[in-house]
Amino acid sequence: MGNRAMILAAGKGTRLRPWTDRKPKALMECGGQTLLEYAIIKLRDAGYDHILINVHHFAEAIFGFVEARDHFGIRIVFSDERDELLDTGGAIKKASWFFGNEPFPVYNVDIRSSIDLRSMVQSHLAKKALVTLAVKDRPTSRNLLMGAGGQLGGWRDNRTGDTVLVGDTAEGLVPLAYSGIQVIDPALSRFFPRERRFPVIPFYLELAGSQPVHLYRHDQDEWTDMGKKESYGINSATEGPD
């Protein structure tokens, strides 16, 4: 069956327009390497040899890119969202046919990071988590809130002050930025909502009221959001991963 992983690559890359009016965000280049190639190699080097990539925006370009490169040496399959972009939650739900028997990483294609995926998976297993989200102490417009023991305790929009709490109080919760990297247990499929299309963070906030949804801090690691223009040397508004 292979060690499985998923790359989220279907986004329209609106923060990178007009560049992404001509190509998918996944095929933007940094240092002569596309974002997609970086993500594939990072997962491959962490021991994952069966990768699913979801596609929507310029899907055919992504198909062609992967087909033209047989040097990855692993099996790559696709989850086709050309008919409807499903948001992150819906993308993971649609890909549930791909789930194996072991927890697996889900990696946003626009993230470059020195995070140790093996250590993150080991933390996920040690916590017996249903979902583990990578987080880092850095400036951001939206925070996840970490409670005791690393459990997801809430979410806050720092621009508006809007807050969603898992429990009754925000006391003791630590604000951290989501890194666009997660580890999922295949048992998550039992909890998906009926909707085909839904965002993943509100889903996890609801789930955290009864299930172990943990945050994995990786403050020491390098991390760059390649989904914004500043990362290519062009000024834009600061944001986190799509």
C-alpha cells in the first residue's frame, strides 16, 4: 500500500495574481524549483512513497508536470476537483478513498519549511490524536489557540477580534499561527459533515469539543508562505496559508 501523504494543490492562488492567471500556484518557482516539486521531495524524503495531489486551477498543467518527471521514484495519484473547488475540508473528504490504515501528513503546496515531518507524526501518535496541526509563534492575521496539553482550544481573527472557543473560556489559551501542515488519522472519515464543500478549521474547532485535535509547535523551524507576493520579493499584505 505504501506510506501515504496528501498535497493540497487545488487553490487558485489569488494572492499571486496576475502570475496565477497563467499558471497554477503549485507550479510557481523559487530557486529554480516549483512549489509542487519541493512538497513532493519533502514528503518523499520523509519516507512517503504514495502521494495524492488534489487539483482544480490549471489541473492539466499539474498533470503534465508530474507525468514529465519520472525521477520522483514514487507513486503519485490525483483527486480531481476541476468541476468544483471543495475547500480544504471538502478536499480531504473527497480524498478519503485514499486513506490507508496509518496517520498521514497533509501538506499545503505553498509552504516551504524545515519542519521534521517524522517528528510531527511521532507526536501525533504519542498524543493518540485524531488530527494534529503544525503551529508556530509568528505574526499572523488569524491565530489558533492552544489549550492545556496542546489541545486545540479556539481560533481568533486578530483583525476583527472575532473568536471561536472550544470550551467556556479563553483563559490560558496560547495564540499560535497555523503552518498549513497537518497529520490526519484515517478515522477522521467517520466525522465528516454531509456537505461536499467546507473549510477545515471550523470543522476541527467543532470536532475538538469531543475529539483529540492537537497542535504541534515547531517554533525552531524555518517557515515561509510561498502563496504571497512578499515571498518572491514583491510587497503585499501579510497572510497565512490558504
